[in-house]
Amino acid sequence: MYHMIGKMLLKSWLIACCVLTLCLVPVASQAAELLMFERDGCVWCQRWDREVGQIYGKTDEARLLPLRRINIDKQSDAGTVLTSAVRYTPTFVVADQGREIGRITGFISDDAFWGLLGPFVTRLQSQRLTEHSQLGQPSTDTSNGMKTP
């Protein structure tokens, strides 16, 4: 009888681990990312690849917004709530927690791309700092200069 209880406990523990893993997977996939909607043969997509794509993965922006490429004909595979359908390639959608927070339509030059991406990066960084400070980091009470939990 005791061996049956041991087996039941083991099964319960394994089931709990599986459920926990399944619950955590969507959270991991909801991180901020840069979605690039592209189409085969798009000359502007190819130009972005040459001018930006080769270095993007090595930048601070890529650490905050990893690039994920999506064929424009498979927008439903994005797994992100878009504010409107993507019609042109390349279109870069900045997504956070599964929702679009900004969009860059087209590609003119690397300078224009970085300039348009910059405000989104700044906004996300400030949100991350705010979230981090709200997760138990002590804050300074300006009324008496003491730290509060």
C-alpha cells in the first residue's frame, strides 16, 4: 500500500511540474520583440538586411527587442495583437507582452531606421526601470530622506 502512495505522490509532483512549465511558457514568449514583416523578393527588405540586419543582433536594441521575422502572408502566426493589418514590407512592429506598441512602416535608410526605433527603445527601457523599482526595490521617501520598503 505504501508503494502505491509513493507512486501517486510522484505522479502528482510530475503533473504539477508540467502544469507550472505550461504556465510559464506564455510568459516567456510575451517579452518585448521587434517583428519584421517581410515578403520574398522585397528589395527594401533585402536592403535592410544589408544595411542593418547584419549588425542588428549585436546591438543593445537587439538585447531589448530581439528580431523575429514573419512572412506578411502569415500575419496570424505573429502571436501579437496588431493595431491594424500589415500591408507593406518591410514593416517593423515593436511588441511588448503580446501587444503592438509601435510600428515602423518601410525602410529608407539605416539612419532613419535607428532614429525611428530609438523612441520605442527608450520607452521600453523606462518601463523596465519602473517595473524593476516597483518589485521591491527600496525607494527614497523625500519627506525625511529615509528608505522605505
